[in-house]
Amino acid sequence: MKGILLLGYKKYVMDAVKAVEILQMLEGCELYETKYRKAEDGGTTTHIYDDALANDTQVLELLTDAAYRMAKLAGRPEAKP
């Protein structure tokens, strides 16, 4: 069984056990974020806060071995001209 792990805007495929391990490692982490503001508005601010994964409603998706093999055979999608 494979797991599709969503990190940011990319999805990564790996063994489901490894995907769960990564999520467990991220469990206690904090989120780091910067917000750009003009200098006259006080400048860019930096923020660190809890619940880094709380807003990601679908972080891990399971993929059967058969579905993985089929997608693997399809390979990279063709670029549009």
C-alpha cells in the first residue's frame, strides 16, 4: 500500500508506513510564516505558531498497489504545447 503525502502544493508518493512516520515527526512542530508589509506599514513580520497540520484536512491519501502500478505506467503527463 502506498501513501500520497500532501506537503504544501505538491503530492509525494511513498510507502504508507513511511508517510505515517513523516506525519508523526511533524506532529509536534510549529508553523513558521512571514507576512510582507510595506516599510511604512511596519515592515515584514515573522510569525511562529502551533498546529502546523491543523488546517490541512487531507494530508495523507492511501493508494492501492494496483492503482500505483497503473499510474506509474502512465508516467509523466505530456506538456501542453
